[in-house]
Amino acid sequence: MSRIWSPLLLFALFCTGLGCGSDGSAPTPPSSANTLAPPVGSGSGQPRLQIGPNNAVWLSWVAPRGENRHALRYTRHTDTAWTEPRTVATGTDWFVNWADLPSVRPLPDGRVAAHYLESNGKRALAYAVRITQTRSDGSWRKAITPHTDGTPTEHGFVSLLPWENHQLLAVWLDGRKMAGPGHGQGEMTLRGAVLDSTGTVNQRAVIDGRTCECCATSAVQTGDEALVAYRDRSDAEVRDIQLVRFDGEQWSKPMLLHEDGWKIEGCPVNGPALAAQDDRVVAAWFTAADGRPRVKAAFSNDGGHRFTAPVVVAEGQTKGRVDVVMLNEDAAVVSWLGERDDHGVIQTRAVRSDSTMSAPMTIGTVPSAARSVGFPQLERSGSHLYAAWVTPDSTDTSTVQVVRTPISAVRSGS
């Protein structure tokens, strides 16, 4: 979001890197990392990964389609090959940037849900959420907007979660109270709703009345509840991670994940990540409280009601932009983005609930850790980890890269 990040100039002071060779060169990814060339055209970006039926890996991205025109596309990887890409929607005047990512989400009943962002006014940050789902025959329904305020303000950073009775839970940041001049004026809110299979919106709710303006949300299901993580914003500009739960009827009051005490006069564009397996949950997040950049992780064995004391997964030289996947009820893998000597590195590390960790492992390199890399994605399918990010090619045009790495290699750190 190049038009709004002037507060991040101070944040750049925190963001040095991690993981290069001892001679200052970019580290070479391990031989166990296998590059999977997805059928994604040049100039595409905003990749997202999801796991679908039969452990198939779903990759979605935004593709350019001429001047001021874009398409949301997706493909699946089934062990050996990518399927022919399909298009969810194509449109003009979409809101497309490095941090607020559209998504394509396979649903348990065989349908698919997706969301993208559409400009709805002349202001740079005037855009709306558009959600669509497939019918039983695979065709896409007309997209709906889950928020009804109609204000030309920021709405995005969506998390979609399959819900009971073929429904869809949607959570998003909603800027309807930020209609004044300049980004950061007024209050960003966190809102949610439940959509049925036809797109009818029910149970609209204000989840939190004041949050950080542009950090991604994350949502998982734990038992019969949904658990959502997001970056809060206190009256004193402390921007730590909060959690809320949804039981199908009501949202809980926000609960602090951990008191980092990160006070920052501007959005750091660094949301948390959750992963869950039954009632076991792992949370990963970035903080630079006290001027010390760190990636942290914590575990819960009761659906996110209580978490262990956090373990520091990376510190000193990290940009954050975390993701996390569960390996089993006691272990997870955290990913993050680092930088050193003008090289960007995508790092992973296995972490256990007893705070023991493997050595950090570099699974990919990029020319720099700038915004153009986006937010590296991480998913698990069977015995492998899949990661996706954006990297410029030889002509400085963006391209989506996907890497597959054995979990055993990450556990051993080699």
C-alpha cells in the first residue's frame, strides 16, 4: 500500500535481516527444497495457499488482464502436476496491492469460496470486499458485499472459514469510521458475518471497535468454535495481538494473546497467523517492542482459551510476515521473511510446545525483502511443506514462486 505507509519510515529502522551466508552472499536453499513452477503468468502476484480435499494444494493469485483489469485465478497441485488454471472473476478497478490478499478457499462439501477487493470510490483506500461461492455445478454465483455501509473507505484483510451447515464465516477489517482525511484518522473496526451457500448474509457483528488499520487477520476452527487473531490498537497506540472466539451465536470479548507492549505510531503491516488441529492451536506473530524485532510462537491445548508463554523463534534480524502450520498436537513450523546485505530470505523453523526448536532453515531467496515479495505463504500437505511468495524475474517483473520441502528437512534444519 504505497500510498499509506509513511508511518512505516520509522518502522524501517527495526527491519534488518536474517539468514545469509557468512560471506554476505545470499544463502543457497537446501537441496531438499524442490521448486514447483506454477502456471502463473508474468506480472502476477498476491499468492495464497490452501489445502483442499485429498490434501491437494490450492494456489490462488491475481493476474493482470490489460490496463486496469485483473483476474483472480487458481490451480491445484496433486503430487506431480498443476491443474489447468481457472478464473474466479475478472474486473476493472480492483484494489490490488502487496499486503491485502484475495483468496480462494475449498469447502468441505466440494464447493469453493473466494474473495477479492473492488474499488468503490475516488479515494486511494476506498474499496469493498466481494465474496463469491460456487453452485453445485461449479459455476460461480454473483459476488456479494458482506458490509452494507457503502462508505468509500477501506474494507479488507479478510479471513474466510468454512462453517456449519454449508455456511461460510467471514471476518474483515472495516474502515467505515475512517471517512476523514488521511489514513489513520478515525477507527478501524473488526467485523464478521455468516454467509449461507447462496450468499445471503446473516449474523453481522462488530467484533472489536478499534484495531490496527492494515494488518492481516487469521481464523481457524477449534472444536465447535472459530478462533480469530488480529492486531489491536489501544488508545495509547499499543498494537499487540488479540484473540476472539465465535460459538455460532456470539463473539467473545477480545483477549490479549501476549503482552508485548509494542507501541508504534503507525500500522506495521504485520498480522498474526494461526493453525489448529482439533483443540490444539499454535499462534505466530511479529513484534518490535522496545526496538527489538522478534517472531514469537505460543501453543494452546484448549482451543485458544489459554496459551503457553511465547518462545522467540527469530530475533534481531527479521521483517516478520509470518505464517504457521501444525505438524502434530505438539509441534508446528513457523515461517518468516528476513533480509541481509540486500538479499531477502524465506526462513522456517520447527517449534515444539515445550519450547524446543530446530535450527532455522532457508527455503528460498529473493533479490530483496521489499514489499514486492508480499507475504510468504506456508501450508502442509502430507509429509511436505509448501511455500509461495512473489519474486521479480530478470526483467524486474513479478512472478509467483512455489517451493516444496520435506518436513523432515525442516525438523533437522538442513
